[in-house]
Amino acid sequence: MVMSVSTEQARSKLLKELETLQAEIAELDRRLEHKGNYSLGVGDPAVYEWELNLALKERAEQKKRAVEEALARIAAGTYGTCTKCGGPIEPERLELLPTTTVCCRCAQKKR
């Protein structure tokens, strides 16, 4: 399969993003391991920090899944094709949102 320059650029960008997210998740895992013996009191800063790290990890994992799915679409040759209407996703949209699965028109209909 021959990739266009823009698809290869997207692949490179997504691989870098995946690497960054994997490092971020590993760091958050490290922080979450040190839960300690929190008092679980309302407003305890340690509990707040732990919950924040957990939320950040969940968000990073969601982003990682989206990146992996985009890379799979590149491998399958369907990257840049809207999953709703089957039309092309605008290059500008892919540049800004490389994990997007829908074109601008379908994204607006969704709102």
C-alpha cells in the first residue's frame, strides 16, 4: 500500500503521540502506586491528588486508544474516510484532530 505524504505525516505524528501517552500513563501508574494510608477525610489533599491522578490516567488511556485506532485505520487504508458518510475527512481537520473519525459535516450533524 502506498501512503500519501499526509498519511505518512499523520502516522509519524500519531506514533509520537502514542509514545508520549505511554510515558504519561507509566508516570501516572507510578504516582498511583504510592497511595499510602490516606485518612479518606473530606477535603484531604492527598486523596484529591490521588483522584486527580486517576482521572488523568483514565483520560490518557482514552487518548491512547484513539491513537491506536487511528493507526489501525492507517494500516487498513481507511484513515481519512468518515465513518458516518464514507466521504473524505478534510485534510485540515485531520491535521488538527488526527484521531477524528468523522468529517466536518457529520461532526456538525452530531451536535
